[in-house]
Amino acid sequence: MYIDGFVIPVPKASKEQFIEHARRADSVFMDLGATRILECWGDSIPEGQVTDFRRAVNATEDEEVVFSWVEWPDKATRDAAMAKMMELMKTDPRMDPQTNPMPFDGKRLIFGGFAPVVTLVNGGGG
């Protein structure tokens, strides 16, 4: 498994626009091999003494922090998808800023790729 993680400052007034944007853009990730995507709207983000999620993306009072991740079966699938994504930005309306504009400041979005080192799954049985 391989994970892409994102932290994004999104205007609170643009929550529904963000959800629609994410649904459209995330469908591209799924088409390219992602196995799971979570888009999480900030609900309980404590202020840290040195740093925190809000400071990491320089979020303002009228913005909320979104924490997202994309799960891939492996890094090779992710790398191939990212290469294809660059092509799709020119041809797929789901990735075109004109037809699916980002309702946030993309310059303050932070992201990275991560190789899991511990994975626990609760089977939910009783």
C-alpha cells in the first residue's frame, strides 16, 4: 500500500463547493487505481504550542482545515497515476481548473507520499 496525504485550508463558506470539487477530482484518482479516498472536514483541531494543522497551511479564521488521503495498492500504481494525471489536466474536465475550479488556495495545500510502516485493522467482531 502507498498513501498520498493532503492538508488544505478551505474557506468555511466554500464547504459544499469543496465537496463537489473533491467528488469530481477524486473520481479521477479512482479511475487511475486508487483503492480508497477520504476527504475529512476539520472538526476538532487543537491549537498547538509550537505548530498545528492550522499553522501548517496558514489557515485564517474564515477557513477550515481539510485532511485528506488517497490509498493506492502500491507506489508503482501511484507513480503511474501521477504521470497520467499531468496529461489529464489538459483533457479531462474533472481536472480542468476552468470546469472544476479549486475552491481553496492551492499554494497553501501541503501534500506528500507515505509508505505505511504500521497498519492495524479492527475487524469489528464481538
